[in-house]
Amino acid sequence: MQLPEYQEIVKGYYRELADLFAPYTKDGAQKGKYRPDFAAVLSKHADRIRDLDHSAKPHIMFYGIYNAGKSTLLNAIMGKEVAKVADVPTTYKTTSYTWNGYELLDTPGIGAPPEHERVANNELDQCHVIVFVVSSAGSFEDKQIYESMKYIIGKRKKLLIAMNDKTGLDMADSDGQKQIFDIQDKILKNLSEVGNAGGYSDILNKYKVIFVNGQDALEGRLNNDERLVICSNISELEVDILKEIKRVNGFGYLYNALRGLRDDVDLQATALFSESAKEKDGDLNDELRQINEEYWAFIKQGRNIVKQECAGLARAMLTIYPQEPSKDTDGSALSERVAEVQKSYQSRAIEVVRNDLEGIRANIALRFNKALDEMVAGTPDMSSHKDNVNLPDVEHPGEALSGGGYIEPSSSSASSPDFLGPTAKTLEGMGGTKIATTVIPKIITAVPALAPVLGPIVPIVAALPPLLPVVGVVLGVISLLKNIFGESEADKQNARIEEQARIQREYEERVEIARVAWRQNIREFCETNAEQFVSNLQSAVQKWIESTLKPLLEEGKNIFAAQKEELKTFQKLNNDYYALKDDIDATLEELQSQA
């Protein structure tokens, strides 16, 4: 391809780079994306790329310590005073002069104010030949000089080293020549040491130091003094500049322009991709999966909290019910008391869940890195939740349990006296006093003959504890009957009394069995009721947690989805850039082979 075609290719590369990174460099870029340094880089190269046709001719830059005599040498080559000369930094911008069809650039020097030095460094990439000016007055010992030379060599620029005589050395004098040669050797050795440390070898054979007296050359040119011009040795510097320029063509300039663009853009792009990678570090799918796992784990935790806080509910309900069955039990009152206990346990469980819910909700919002103030303004109160816990109705055990709690006494012997067959309610808690005032009078009424015998024992029976009076009466009656009716009749009466005692014992056993069974049924009822209550409360708490956290999860999914799309876009930018960079590198190799 010819030079004009390569020029168009280079211009196309710039346009593609500018379009690729427009979201980060154009005015109006999305908040948080705009990068002023990146925009400045593209702006700097825009003028150079736009002016490729004009700028393809070689450029020569005069560079070096600010008071080494750069401007004086440039004036001498130009043959007139075009550049300002002073012992302090005066050049704060790059100034271009045309010489034999080429561009000579006077730049701020090394050691000048930083803003001036940056101007020189920006122009360095666009120049083909660098005339590095050092002074014979001792500045050549400054290590900064050789670091700058090494930087230029690294940029693959044509480097000419001009030692400007500012101490009046005489080339015609042997001592002067020796001093000049010593300084030249010293400069090359210093450069060689720095270059070798930077990986650049054979410095002594690749470069030379040209001795020149810029002031004599300028005066000779201004005054048409050819002898002074010859003695200044300015001609050797001019010949070497032209020689190096002839080695430079438009391909070399294009190479430098494209490489400068690539290097500057790559520096900014690498920083962009590296920083953004940190911002989007980690797999978003894994992050969302982890948050979902925490969400379900907390639902399980909420159910466990309800179970733990309500562990004593069945026992608390059991204490409300009486120890014995009774027809007088008020089922409605019992239900109200049970409901109060259940509400107490519910409130305690909900309060524990609420405290934990606040923490996990804030954690999820933080994990999504988004201010969801309107969604986390306040935890919904259970009392206003549409799925609030409905307390289960508490039925009275007498209605719920088969057979009720009350048991009628047996009437298996129709001929038994009524007083020997008292009901469970009559016997329950009966003591000696009651027997002495009710049971014994009945016996005397039924059998008047027993009055002389039973009358004296009434005070004794009254003092006996429950049930023992019954036994005493029975024994007394048996003894009395034996005396009244004789042995045969007494045995018969004794048999009847023993039968009644057996019936009484069986009855009491049945009453005790029924009481134990009733109490067991009450216990089972409380446990079943509490279990159902806990299950209902767990379901309601789970719905409460879901209604509180699901909006956050949905918003988080949207955020993550947007981040994933942004990441895809960003990854495409990354891929497109490095594909374009590969094309640029291939073109640079072609231009280098042509240069």
C-alpha cells in the first residue's frame, strides 16, 4: 500500500477508538463514567490525526536542560534569532520553525517548571529526530539527562547528542581538544551505564557526541563570518541532522503517530478495564444465589423461632384446666383464658422474628448496593397484615372428649340400700363430720334397734378423716348385727355389707380411672391444640417474612440484571478494543517495515 492509504487507515483507527470509548469521553456521558484524562488523550491526538497529510514531513526537536543553549543552537541553524534566549526558562510552549522543508521545534527544557516540561514530553512522540543539547559547563553530570536520553531511545527516536560549548573550549588547541574528548567520552559512558541498566546495549557504538559552539555559530551566521561558523562546528550537527532525516519518511511519521495514539489510549483503557473489573468483581449469579439461600434460610429460622418461643405453650394451657372433671366447668371462660395465653406466646415470638427481620432486610439492601428507602421504611405490623394469625377456637374438653368427664356410679345391686351407694359427687371429699350427721342418723332410722349402739360412737366418727368413718361404721354395723341377729343372720348381713363395700371400691376405682383418663385427654388436647396453633403461626410468620423481603429480592434481581447487561456491554467493549488493538499492532509492523 502507498502512504496515503496508510494515512486513511490510521485516521480510521482513531475514529474507531473515539467511538468505542465515547461513553467515557464525550460530554454528557453517564454520571460516574466520564473520564476527563481519557477525553484529554483523545483530544490531544485528534488534531494530529486530522493533520496527518500536512504533518507527515519529519520533525526535529531541540531538547535538553533548560539553560544548555537549545534556543541558541536553533537560531544558529536558522541563521537568525527566531527563538527567545535567556538563562532562565522562557519557553513554555512548543514553537515550530520551517528549515529546509522540515519542522524545527523549540521546546521547554528538562528541569523547567513541570507544566512546561509536560509540553515537551507531549511533543516528543510526534518528532522523528531529537537533538539532545547538553552543556560543557558541568550539567552533563546530571543523571536526569541520561534518564531522559534512555527514554528517547526507548521511544525508538533518532537521537543526536549536541555538546554546546559554553566554557570557551578551543578545538584548535591540544588542551582544548583533550577537554572536549574527555567530556564527550564522559557523556557516552554515563549514557552507557544508564542504558545498560535499562536493557539497552552497545550505546558507545551507536551514538556519538557532536561538539558545537552555538553562540559562535549564531554570531558567524548573523555577521556572515564564515570562519567563525566553521570553528563553531555547527555544520557537522546540520549534516548529521539531515542524514537522520533522510532515514525518516512519511511511513516513519505515521508509525510514530499511530504508536503514540495506541500507547496513550491503551494506558487509559487498561486503567478503565482494571478499575471496572474491581467494581464488578465476582459472579453476579453466585451473589444472587447466595442472597436467595440466605432468604430461605431466614424463613426456616423464623419458623424455628416460633417453635422455640412456643415450646411451653401446651404446658401453659394445661395449667388452665381443673384437675378433676366437673359439671360446673365454664367452657367459655376457659377458652378466653387459653386465647390470652396463646396471644402472649404469639407476641413474644413475633417480636423476636421482627428484630432479626430488621437486620436481614438491611443486609439484603446493602448487598444490592441500592438505596431502597421506600421499600425499607418500616416493617409491617402483624396486626395489619392480611394474613395475621387467627387464633384457633378452644373447645371445652367435656364436649370434645368422648363420654365427658362425669361418671355415674354403678347400680348393679338393686337391693342395696341407697345410703351404701352414694354418688361420686356425694363421696368426693366426705369427712367424719358429714357421716356422723347424715349417714349414721339414716342407719338408726332404718334399724331403730341400732340406736343404743351407734349413738355413743357419733363423736368418735365425727373426728375421723374422710373415708375412714365409712369403714368404722361398716365394722360397727357388722359387729352389732352379729349380736342382734345371731351368727347365721349376722353372716348374711355381713355378706351384704361386704358386697356393698366391694361395689364401693369398684366405684372408687372407676372414678379414679376416669379422672386419670380425663386428665390425659386434656393433656393430649392441649398438645394437639398448641401444635396446630404453632403451625398456623409459622405459616403466618413465613408469609410476613416473604411479603417484607420479596420486594427487596425482586428489586435486587432487577439491579443485578441491569448490572449483568452492563457487564456484557462492558465485556463487548473490552473485546472490541483488544481486537482493534491487534489490528493496530499489525499495521504498526507494516509501517515499521516501510520506515
